[in-house]
Amino acid sequence: MSASDATGYPDDEALAALRNREPEAVERWIYGQRDFIRSVLFRYTKDGDTAEDLIQETFLQALRSLPSFRGDSKITTWLYSIARNVALSRLRQTRRYNYLESETLEHVQATSEGELETNTEGPSPADDTVRSEEMRLLHDALDELSPSYREVVALRDLEELSTREVAEQLGLSRVNVRVRLHRARTALREQLQPRLDAAYRVAA
């Protein structure tokens, strides 16, 4: 083990090799930290499969950034920052599109029933604007679903009926309700994704 390996700081020779993306240096300093990177990704995602999926993305980001790496921090500190950003980016994306089963649909249901609960501190004007836009996009996307998909989403997610109750109302088996609901939610996400992306770009 070289002195630079022991300290975690690449010496001048190792740094030059890294910045030039020389295979031996990359293998030792970047790919050799796979277990460390996985542990960082897992710390943020709390999911082993997701962490494993994001390792290659972290490697890619590190390779792209190597020419600008100054070597004034430990390689693990530098990689930690990259892995953290990769994990948080995935979490932001996941949370944005998972709201169909949580906050937005709950909010839409409460609003449609006139039972919207208010926060004790009150929502900020920015929160109101974002929520209003999300609801508009949600309803627009729902309108473009087929009647059978729109019906099952409305019953299961908006009215919060159980799978059994939805099955009874639609004359379907519970298995068929689950299959139709999964397909309907997938179609709804496909409708919403480009609209949300456009909305967030405008707001940024």
C-alpha cells in the first residue's frame, strides 16, 4: 500500500493519473471504493436494490468529475458527496411521482369533499400555488384516462374504498381490480410526468 493509499489523499502522481482517468488509477481509487459507495447510497435510500442500481451512476458521475478533482480532500470524502447527490436526486424523483398514492390524492379527496384540514401554522402562498398546480395537472391527467381506468382510480384512490368494495361496485374480482388499478396508476403517471417536469422547470 502506498503512502497516499494509507492516508486517503492521492499524491501528485496518483492525482495526475486520476485526472487523466488512467485505468489503473481509476480501478484503485474509484472502483475500489464500491463497498463504501454502496454503504453511502444505502444510508440515504434505505433500500439495497436501489443502492446497487445507483452505484454505476455514482461511478459515472465520478469519472465525469475527475478532471476537476483537486485532491485537497480524501477520495472517500469526494466520493461521499457524489454518492449523496446521486441518492438524493433519485429520492426527489421518486417522491415527486409517488404522491399519487399519498399526499396529492389525499388532498384532492379532502378538497372535493369540502373537508380540507388546515395546518395550525397555515400553508404559505408558495405551498398553495404548488398544490393548486398539482391538483390541476392531476385532474387534467385523470380526464385523459379511459373510463375504466378513471373509474378504478377514483374509487380506490380518491374515495379510498377497499379493494373488496371496488370489486363489488365494478363487478370484478379482487385480482382484476388490483391489475386494473396498477395499469391505471401507471397510465396516470405517464400522463403526469411530462406535465410535472414542465411545471417544475417553469417554477425553477
